[in-house]
Amino acid sequence: MFELVPPSPELFTKWNAAHEEWGSGFHEDGFGISPSDDVKSPAGFQAWIDRLDALSQPDDQGLVGVFRWVLERGNVAGGIALRYGNDKVTDRLGHIGFGVTPSSRGRGVGSWALQQMLALASELAISPIVLVCRSDNEPSIRTIAAAGGEIAGVPNEDGLLRFRIDPH
């Protein structure tokens, strides 16, 4: 049904179709994309993939990122990231961030991907696992809660809720 794969230049066309579906102004959490990434050109896309690959090794601050794309029937249906090793970054962004394309929502894509990353986080002995989402993002809140996430505090000044999941 779903497949979790590392970012790949071979998925340039499929990823850009998913990116277009979000449209301007939508947040694509889980993909590790930054405003300076040029994902429209093949060379820029390759540079972005190379940057994500480099994040799989600890940087000078110890941050490591594992980025995966969710494929459904060969199409990019979402993305998910596991960040660890730098408490300053994970306190702000959480250990896991995910996003699902609008046409793929409501079919369990996010729940499935989150379970896969929770298993990896458990293998890496990351505990507790912190997730962050907007306080008005009801689908993500339900997905995180269904995976065992408990709200940790009130929304911050940016309207972000923090969740904790203790896998043990």
C-alpha cells in the first residue's frame, strides 16, 4: 500500500507534482525543504537531495536528520523527517515532522508514516519523542494523539502545540 523511501533524484517529476498540489503558502513539513532550495530545476533538486543526504551524518552541532518520502502507487503522497542529536533544534521543531499531500489525506498516510518513524526512533533509543504542530491542525493533532502523543503544555506564541510520546 505505502512505501517509505529516501529522497531520490529519480523522483523529481513525482515530487514536483506533489509540491504543486500543495500550492504556494502551504507548509510541507517532513521534506526538509528550505526557502533557498530550488526544487524546480533538476540541478537545484539534486542539490537539495544532496543536502538532505548530508544531514544523515551528524553536523558540527550534532544534528542528524532522516528524511523519507511516502510513496503510494509510485506517487509521492507525503514526507516525514526524524531529527535528533541537537536538543536546541528538536526542542523547536520536534523530533518528527510530517506532511501529507492534500489528495492523500484521510487515508492513513500520515499515521502509517508516523508509526514507521516512531519505530526507527525507538531503535535509536530516542525517548521521549517530541512532535510539534500548529494548534489549529486538527488532522495532525488526531494523528499524533492516535500514536500515543500527549500534549505537553499550552500552545506557544506561534500557536504551536508540543506533544510527547514515550515509546517505552
